[in-house]
Amino acid sequence: MKKLLAIFTFLISIPILEAQEKRTFITGTTVLDSLAIADVHIVNKNSNIGTITNDHGFFEIPVKIGDTLFYSHLKYKHKQIVITDNIISARNLNIQLEENTVVLKEIVLEKQESIFYRDPEITTYKGPVVNAAKLNLPYANTTINEDKSLVKFRSGTSINLGNLINTINGNKKREKLLKEMALEDTELEKIRKHFTDDFFITDLKIQKVYINQFLNYCIDKNIIRIFKRDNKLDVLKLLMKESKLFPRKIVNEDLYLTDH
């Protein structure tokens, strides 16, 4: 009798288990502000059955009451939906997804390093100092005197200090003269740039190679002092006048080292 009761109970429980496992296909769409979202992965976490939405955001998947659908996409936030009786009855599920916003950490842009940059941690030598004094070499305490025997100005004039010995005695006096000549050279360069080479060549009929010599020739005519007064008209008159007298040949540098 007990065996017959057990068999009867088993036969009755089979339809109940089948009813519990039976799933119904439902359809649905995934959208973002009414725009369909394709390639959304949808997995029934209870049955491990999954699907992917098509280009129109449409999908179809078997479910039953109590199942959980998991929606995932790289660009959108994950979402879970629990299947209810109303969803089963409607057989349709419209899911709104939200964009997945990634907040990056704050970064600081630094100045780009040159290709010649050398990392001091790598290139700095931290060993013992090795020099002539440490090695007791015979020239360890020798100092190199600055060679001031030849000075070349921007205008192209080169002055040999040896030529000044007979004219001026004493290093300080010679250095003072050189400073004065350097200042004159700077001012003459400004004058040349102001009037342009074309003016000297076309209007004053001075060859380009002689322009600097011509300006040096005008120093004794107070061209620098007139130019500093910002009286460009007087400078122009002076240049035009002296250009007629200028011999248009290379002038020996001694011309600038003797008194007139």
C-alpha cells in the first residue's frame, strides 16, 4: 500500500515540475531616448540562455516568472529585470538603457622634453673628481689667458691690438678704446639697417662691399651723434653729401686708429 501511494505521488509531481520549468518566449527592444540599441547582450541568469539585440534593438528570449534578465553593453550601464506575471502576460519588454559615463582621473600635462634631454639621475657622475690637480700633472695650475690680440666687429672690421701699442700705452686704455669702437659699431649697424642696402647701392652709388667702410668714414662727420638725436633727415643729408667725397675703395684699418 505504501509503495502504491509513493508511485501515485510521483506521477502527480511530474506535471507540476514541468509546469515550473516551462518557459515562454517574450520579445522586447532596447532603446536610448527612443533610439534602438544594437548588440546588447541579454542573459537569463536562471537558465543561462542568452541572446543579442539586432540592428533595430529587437530581441527574443524564453523566460518564466521569477527569472532575472541581465542586460550588458560596453557603452551603456548594466541593467537587471526580474520577470513578473505582467511581463509574461504582455509578452513584450521595452528596456531603456543609460549611457555609461567614464570619469577619468585628473592628469597634468608637462612640457615636452627635448630629444637631447639627459636624465640627471642617469647621466650625473657621482664618483670621485678626476682633474689635472688630482693627478698632479705639471700644467695643473696653469691658467689660460684670454686672447685679446684680435677683435672682430659685426661690421666686418678686424682690429689687431698689437697695432695699438705704439699709439696707446696700457691695457686699460686699449680696452677702453675697444669698448668705444664696439659701441660705434653697434650704432653704425643700426644706421645701415634703417636705410637698407638698396639705398646705399642705388641712391648713393656705393657698392655693397664698401657700405661698412663708408659708414666708418662718416664717424668723423658726427653721424652717430646726429642719428642718436633721431634726426633722420640730417643723417640722410650727411650720407648724400659724404657719398660724393668717399673714395669708394678699401680703406686701411689704420685710418680708424689714428687721430684726424
